[in-house]
Amino acid sequence: METIVILGSTGSIGCNALQVIKLHQDKYKVFALTANGNVDLLTEQCSEFEPQFAFALNREANQQLKKNLLALNSKTIVLDDENSLDWLASHKETNTVISAIVGAAGLKPTMAAANSGKKILLANKETLVMAGELFVKAVKQSNATLIPIDSEHNAILQVLPQSKKLNYKSNGIRKILLTASGGPFRTSTKEELKHVTPKEALRHPNWIMGKKITIDSATMMNKGLEVIEACWLFDIPASDIEVVIHPQSIIHSLVEYVDGSTLAQLGNPDMRTPIAYALSHPERIESGVLGLDLIKTKRLDFEAPDLDKFPCLGLAYKALHIGNNAPTILNAANEVAVEAFLNESITFNQIAELIEFCMDAVEPQILDSIETVLEVDSKTRHLALSWIDCHNLTS
Ligand code: NAD
Ligand code: MG
């Protein structure tokens, strides 16, 4: 029986993961469920999956969770300590950690899982963007296993020679093609983008996801973060990664080999497929997702990304090129910008402006520890918030 800790169980990835686990309760046992708040859903999940431990980061939510589980006579222990996420991720009885917290908050517990040699099923791409080098080093040193859940990277893993697994340089690979839906504004003009609202940006054409990643998809920063993620996961330079817009989100990514072959992974856009593959890799298990109906699908389209309209993608390539703390700055500034856009404090186009400002303003620094990464993250957030104060639409 494989014991699983889910970091972020109430989110979009967390819920999909539980749906897959539910189909295979003979193989996987939920050891702990954690979230920020959303106490009703967390209570429901605890009563259904009966984990040994549960934890909500928000204090009030955690107190309520305790009360709810007590009233239900549940055996689940609700933890109290603020380091509970790290403790669970590195617990000796934990085999596998599903890292599905959104944003920088996922870094520390995912790092704890890496340092203690766990199998990490990674959805939290921000970990690799903020601290790729340190994280990959920790995975290697502790002999941890790292498997991507992100659909593109999971697709790449599926079409790489299985014997080689992750982290290889040559092996006949010419390049990786990362597909992107293009988001809700693929066909909008640059002029139209000036006036788009959070509500419009949250309307993703193909995927139902958490708010942050949905806005990242609308700005195409998501693809930028994924380019950085792919570099670290597959040990491949950015120059060998090409982003291709594919509006139907049926091909989840491709690998081009030196003999001219291009291998792709196709499927309906449903995160249960990559989650199931991550759980069972290199075997395959039922995910609950139907196969593709190619006749109904009819056609697959492709186009080049428009970096002028979506500058966030270019900023991610720039951060990779600069290296050191630049991707950490990019990530922190983006998180603050997305939040501010959702609060209607800045416009859609100001997201990229704010990120570029922070990348220019924060001085370069070598990232020698996770503490340094967190310092850069915090410094950038302060700077970004003061930029917003000066540019705030509502003030
Ligand atoms: P979400 O907003 O739906 O869920 C986030 C989860 O994290 C929730 O359970 C929430 O309670 C928890 N959380 C939030 N802040 C926290 C904090 N400070 N401490 C502890 N827990 C906290 O997000 P999501 O869409 O499921 O995305 C999660 C991660 O997976 C992101 O990094 C995203 O980029 C990545 N991802 C998501 C999808 C998708 O389809 N949703 C696809 C690929 C990658
Ligand atoms: Mg993705």
C-alpha cells in the first residue's frame, strides 16, 4: 500500500487526485490531507478518505476542522503546528507527496519531501521556477523521485524513452515542443487586452483550474513558468524548447528526435490522466477519463505564440537567460500581480509591466539556500506592492 500526503487537497489538482485515488483504494492510502481553508470540503474529504492526519493552514479553518471531525467521531488527527506541512511531507510513513499547493507557499513542504527522499508528484511548478537548481539537487542527493503532474511535462515524460526516465541531455532528442492553448485571449488584439476584466480572463476555453493558473494561462505566463519547469525537469536548455499554440488542448506536448520523428501524447483535457500516470508511472492505471473521439475532434490547429501581445512569455525566457534569482523574482512579482489584477487594482497589461519592473529593480543574487530564495521572494513582493500603490486604479 502506497501512503500519500496531499498538499492542497481542496484545490483543482487535489480534488482530481482524490478522484483517481478513489478508483484504486487497494493501492493507495491517503495518509494526510492539507489545505489553506475551505473547511467544509476538507471535512468532507477527511470523512470519505479517513486520513491519519489533516491540517488547514488558516487557524480558524483548522479549529473548525477539529470541531467538525470531532462531531463526526473521526479518527483523523488535526495537527496544530505551523510546520505541519513540512512534517507530513517528510514523515517516515509517507511514501508519496502530491505537491498541489498553489504558488510560493508550496516551496517549503515540497523541498521537505525532496530532502527526505520521497516520491514527489509535482503540480506546484512554482517550486521549480523559484528554486530549480536547489530543488533538483536535493532530489538527487536524497534519491527522491520526481514525477511531473503538469499535463505538458507529464506528456513529455510519456513520450521519452522509458528506460531513461527524467534528467537526460541527449538520447537522440532534438527538442521539446510545449503546447499551449493560447488562453481566452488568443484571438484578441493588443488593444482589446488593455480592457479585459478578471471575469473574462477567468474563462479558460479548455481547462477548469484554480484562479491563479487560469490568469497565468490568460497572460501566457503559465507557459513561461512551464518552460522553466521543463528546463529543470528534463535538463534541457531553453533554446531546445519551443512553445506551440494548439487551441484544442488535445496534444499535451511533443518530443522531436534527431531522426525526424516527433512523438506526441494526446488525450482529452482532463488532469486525471496525468495524475493517474504520475501515480502509477511507469505502469498505467484507470483514471476515469474517456478516450479521445478523433472523428468528433475533427482537426488539430497550431500557430506560433505572439510574444508582442503576451510579453509574460518573453519575460520568462529572459529570466531563464539571466539565471540566478531572476526566475524567483519573476515568480514573486507575477503572484502579486495576478492577485492585484483579480482585485482590480491593476489592469491586465500591467501584470507584465509590474513583473518587468521588479526584474529590473531587484539586484542579481546567487541562490545558495532556500532561505535566500525566500528572502528574494519577500523582497520582490514588497517592491511589487509599492509599485501597485503608485499605479493603483482604485486610489
Ligand atoms: P487551487 O487554487 O485550485 O488549489 C490550491 C490548493 O492549495 C488548495 O487546496 C488551497 O487550500 C491550498 N493552498 C493555497 N494557499 C496555501 C497556503 N498558503 N498554504 C497551504 N495550502 C495552500 O490551485 P490548482 O489549480 O489546483 O493548482 C495547484 C498547483 O498545480 C499550482 O501550482 C498550479 O500551477 C499547478 N497546476 C494546476 C493545474 C490544474 O489543472 N489546476 C494544472 C497544472 C498545474
Ligand atoms: Mg500545464
